Amino acid sequence: DVKVTQSSRYLVKRTGEKVFLECVQDMDHENMFWYRQDPGLGLRLIYFSYDVKMKEKGDIPEGYSVSREKKERFSLILESASTNQTSMYLCASRGTSGGPRSETQYFGPGTRLLVL
Amino acid sequence: ILNVEQSPQSLHVQEGDSTNFTCSFPSSNFYALHWYRWETAKSPEALFVMTLNGDEKKKGRISATLNTKEGYSYLYIKGSQPEDSATYLCAFLNAGNNRKLIWGLGTSLAVNP
């Protein structure tokens, strides 16, 4: 079974702090994703990575950056946390595209971040 | 703008009731439709990947149908149980080189014992 883990389930930070959210997957997947989920807005893609050291902006990258130094690890960085970044953050991974089923994403349990 | 809509937004049913909800998606440029279940405090989990018009998938008491010509998919739960309580998400995958999952907002199901 694919396992995607996230470093924290709950996190409380202050405005202006630098925040690191870590995600690790154990299935040798090339593609990894960071989403945020807010009530009424659904899952929104922040960044994704299709290979080590490669990254692409998603729909809402402003205020975030990412790092993918190793294949299994994808980090989301909030350079200077703001209250509007209070949200549930979900990491996901998937293997190489090779048909509709291979596009299935495997999710971590989420990190609920509160920025005060 | 590609839009995926799910209805209803939330649903409360009694244990044993059967229920269904809808996912509407663009009828052009279709590649696949994914259904996920997201239980509270757990990871979203893939339920079905649907690709062909008329597709019907089943997993225990949960089944789904697909109509790509009119752009909708139904998810059915027969004899709902409290453990079915979750948010059910659908995601449309467009054809082409820039394939991207477009997510619906989900249907939140609560099954009362």
C-alpha cells in the first residue's frame, strides 16, 4: 500500500514565522503535490513536482515555495506566514502517467495549520 | 474555465437508507473521472476511476455510473452505514498533454445510527 506521511497533524504558528510542512511518500512516485483545502473552496493546487528538483506552480502559489531535494520528500514552505494561510494542507503523490488509473493520487492525512 | 460541480453539498440520512449524489463536469475533452472518499481525520482515498461512457463500477455497497456525453456521474450507496459518513469528492481529468485534476467541492454525507 502507498503510504504518504505528513510531518504534523496540527500546527500553530505566528504571523511572520517561516513554516515548513514536510511530506514523505514510500512508493517511489515521481509526482508530488501540495493542496490546501478551505470550506466552500475545495481542494486547490499550490505547487507540484514531477521530478527531483523540478517544480511547477499550481493555481494558488503566491506566498508559498517548495523544495524537492529527494524523490520521496516534498516540502512546502511559507516564507512569512499570514493569517489567510490558516488552512488544511494536503500532500499527495502519484506515479508516472500511463493511463487514467495511473493518475490516481495518494494523499497524506493533512496538516491543519493555524496562523495567529 | 473548467468547472466540476457536486450536489448536494451535504446530506443526512438514516442508517439503512440508500442515497445518491451527483458530479457534473465538462462534457468535452474528457479523459477520466475520479471519485474519492475522505473520512474525517483520515487521508482522502481513491474509490473509482471511470473512463468510458456508460461505465459502471462497484465496491461493496458503493457504485458509480458515468455519462460522458452529458457530463455527469452518480455515486450510489446502498443501505448506508455510519462508517459511510465522509466527504465524497469527484475530480475531472482532462485529455491532452496538460492533464490536470479539477476537483469538485464534495458532498458531505452523515449517516445517523
